[in-house]
Amino acid sequence: PMYDVHNCPDQPPKGYPYEWNTRSLLENWKPDDTNIPSSVHQGLCVFDYRREYIKASNYRRAEVPFVVRGDPEVAQTVERWNSPGYMNQLLRDDVQHRAEYSENNHFMYWRPDTMHFKKPSVRKPPTKMIRMTYQDWVQHANVTDERLLGPDQPHWYFRLIGCGETGPQGECDAGSSEYLFDELTFFQPRQGLLYMVEPHEQKGLHCRFGMKGVIAENHFDSSRNAIAVLGGERRYILSHPKHCQNLALLPLGHPSARHSAVDWSDPDYEDFPMFANAESNEVVLQAGDVLYLPTNWFHYIISLSMNFQCNSRSGK
């Protein structure tokens, strides 16, 4: 890119964020590989919370993606969540939470109540929705034997949801985790916070705990998002909404609508010729990093290690 991602101008430069051909990006670093290569295709600016808060605010106002590092409140949460025994205390072993199981490392959202899309080929959910305790998830996810982490091995994804006053009440259940609002003070629905653009439109808090190798398929969300990594590392591949027609989205009414039909681990350019024209950039998020993701931006996520991530949405 024509700018230094660690020393960006005060306002987003023309053509920001820089993008590369998605095919070459995926060939440079295959999604199933959790080892970081010597060069990555990073087009996103990284701002220091204390020194570059105004710059970050400018980019947020322009509704472009960027990363913030060095936020003291985020750092305090990272420290707590990575202290031995803290999460076991926070997530008691008598409370089951939502989780997902996949026979491989690919996870895709599936909403069975949209089954008016009647093609027989889509009747089997790609992932199984289950409930488990945090302690159960750790037992499954904390694997050091690389042979058990391969793309064809079972993977587990663990979730916490805090609804709050403005969140989707229908999504909360016996395992609702309202204490998340005390834990993640930087995501509280208050005016004047960098990550909460429209606090009154906040759609609750969601935390996702990923086992190494877990892939969340490429998709978009119809609200702006702030994503904090609180432990471990995640790779995010982003595409501007203008690339929609190149990403071969599943049709409206499909249980996995909003997602790309392409298997990014092994793209079929004969079935999806337009995918060869897509463009993307990528970033490796580490504990303490917060990614600002505007409405409708496409993202494809890979867990590079066992990790914790929490996000909150605030309006469109």
C-alpha cells in the first residue's frame, strides 16, 4: 500500500484500505495453515489507543476498518482472562452455554427456520448446535497434538451471549451471561466510547472461543461491529462490500444466507469463476487488539491458536 499501516495519515487515504487479489492472498497463506508466513497482505491501519485516538476516530467516522492497540481497559481484561483459574471462576462448571461442533475445521452459520429454501442438498446443517460448560470446551479445545488439529479433525466453538437492555432478548436463555457488561467495560452501551457508535442500537455482547484451526466461513453482518481479541491469535481476511458479486453468496432464504458458497480452503474457480476477481486484505489480531468493522464488510476468520474473542454491534 501507499501508506505505512503503523503510521497512517490523519484521514483515510484514497483507495483505503489497500486490497490484493484474493486468490494470490490465499495462495500465499493457505487458510488451513495456522503458521504465520514471513509476509502478510495487511492493508489496515493500526492505531495506538493513547497516541492516535483522534486518528482512529476519524477512520471510524469515515466507516472504514482499522485496528486499535494499547487500550488500557482492553489490556486489563486480557490480563484477567489469561490469569490461571480466572475463567473457571467466571464460567462456573454447572452452567452450560451454547457451542458448535463440526466434523472438520469449517463452521458456517445455519438458521433452520429459513427452510423455505427447499433444495435437498442444504437440509443437513454444516455444524451441530450443542450445549457444554466452559470446562468441557477447554478439554476438547486445548489440544497440543498437531495430528488432532488437522482440517479433517473434529473442532469445537464455544459462545457466550450477554443481552443487556438493548440486546436481542429472544436470543438469551438460561446460560445468558450479563456479567459480560462488567467484564468488557469498553463495550458498555455508553456515549463517547470509541467502539460504540450508536450505543442505544447495541445488539448485546457475543464472545466466541475458538479451538486452533477453526474457520468461520466468509460472510457479512448487517450492522457495524467492534471485535476484541482477549487471548490467542486470529487471522481476519476482509473484503469491501463492493466485491459482493465476486464472492458467490448463497441465495436469500438459504439457511446460511449472507455467506460465500466458495470453500476458501480449496476454491473451485470453474464453479465460481467470478471469485478469481475478488480482492481482500488480511490482518493477524493478537490479544489486546480491537478491529473496527463497518456494516456489510465481508470477513473470513481463522483461529491461529486457542483464543477468546468478544464483539459488540452498534447500529448500521
